[in-house]
Amino acid sequence: MNYNSADGLEFGAANTKIDPAVLMELPEGCKVTSTENHGVSFWAQTGRIDVLLRDGTPQSFFIKVISNELGMNMTRSEFQSISAIHSVLPEFVPRPIACGSYTTVPDTHFLLCNFREMTDDMPDPHKFAGLLSTLHQKSVSPTGKFGFHIITYAGNLPQFVAWEDSWEAFFAKSMRQALDLEIERKGPSEELDVLSRTLFEKVIPRLLRPLESDGRIVKPSLVHGDLWYANAGIDVDNDQPLVFDACCFFAHNEYEFGQWRPACNRFGDEYVAAYNTFAQISAPEEDFEGRLDLYRLRFDTHVSALFVDNETLRTQVLDVMRDLVQRYG
């Protein structure tokens, strides 16, 4: 966990003390009535802050706290990501309020949002797909390119987000960075080296170049970036799907579904099918399944880098890469 305990500012146990930097971001004149631990994070301390506004109205906020320079980068990444989603589709994410640094605890950083009570049930496929496709279709890259204006972090590792005109070029660099991180953390593999050469020389051009050939273009769409089932829920108050814990950038909209390919993910085929009733599959349609497997490989590789001690994740990367090389290499 990227969090060093802040003595006296722990959430829960009847503690209502919060750092002045956080208090400054809450509504003026409010009174903190309780704090408690809320949610689960591999990398941070997460909590809920309950307050009474000046007029006596109760209101709640979600806070995430992470230490060190990495924590500062991660909180900024998430704040900018959910702000980007909120600017396009405010009902799809909790409202971001601020990110900043504690004044009483050195090198400790926070993200603050409105609190939304959620269930962890899977959202209705058509409701969810409708919102996700709206996000992809309505969003507009500020540069017209693929990328993002700030480095975003999936887990506690950075992603490649430098601006690129071509989706093929962007994805290849993103895949290369994820692979380099995985090898740096898990060690070299001769088979991985051989397969990856074919991946970059043959597979990626074969599957992605047709998207931008013969007059076709790929719209840079804002993607959540880490849309597995634990980063989505249902709002208790209005039964609407919500997403959180985003690490956004502008990408090919179908990239989002790479995260849904592994069997362990609960976003099954019915979600992709529902999405495709709102948005047309990119041409050439016959490459759709292959593209999703390629996008899955990018997610699998990053996840393998995140969890150093899990060798099964390296095996999964090799399995998917072998399959892609056999089909398209």
C-alpha cells in the first residue's frame, strides 16, 4: 500500500479530525460529524467524511489518501481522469472536488469527491452500455490526437499517454511501455522476447493499420482506462450505473473492452453486445475479436507488472501473445 499512517487523522473510531487542507475543500461553515473507513484499495487509504452544512443538511464525501511523490501523481491522475469524464457525462461518475496535499503530515496527498452510496451489483448491460457509448461518442480530444494531458496511473504504475496522431503508433508505444514495466519487475523471458518481436512487427500492424487505411479514421474517444467490474457499481439512490477509479486517455473506443476479455471479469459478452447496439463496430468488422484480444494483452501485461509475485499473470500474458502470433503473425 502506498500510504504511511497519519497519526491522529485515522478514519473511524469516532474521530472527526481531518487535515486543514481537506477541510478547506469542504463547504464553508460545515461541521464534520464523523469519518470512517470506506471501500478497499490496493494502494491507498479510503474513507468517508460526513458533515452537517450550515443549514443542518447532512452531506458526505469520499476521500482517498496516498503517500510520497507517487501518491501525489496518482491522486492527480485520478482527479484529472474523473474530471474529464464528469465534464462529458456528469451522471456517470461521482463529482470530483479537489486533489491536494496534507498540511500537517509530510508528503501525504488526497483526492476528494462527492460520496455516492453504491451497491457492487453488476449494472444493467443496456443502461451501462448506453452511458459508456455516450461517453465515447460525446468526448472530444483537445488536440485531436490520442493521449492525455497528464500521465495517468493504472494501479500504481504509469501508462503511456503522450499525444500521437495515429492509433496504431499510440497503441504500440503503450504496449511497449507496459511490456518494459513487466520485464523490469518480473525479469526477462526468452520466449517473451521472441513473441514480442513478432507482436510489434506483424500483429499490431495487421490488426490496427486497417482501422486507419483506405480512408478510414479512428476517433479519439475518452476511455475510463481500467474498467473492470470492481470499478463500477449502481447508485443506491437512483439505480443508475456509476464508474470510478479511472485512469483516462483518448483512445479507440473498443480499447475499453480489452479489460473485459479475461474470464474472471464479470463484464461478459452481453455488455459488448449491448454496447454494439449503440455504436457500430469499427471497420473492418472481421478483425473485431482479434483487436479485442490485442487490447486484452495490453491490460494483462500491465496487471502482470503490478503484481510482481503472481507468476500466473506472466503465464497469461504468454498465452495470449502466443495465440495472437499464431493467428496474425
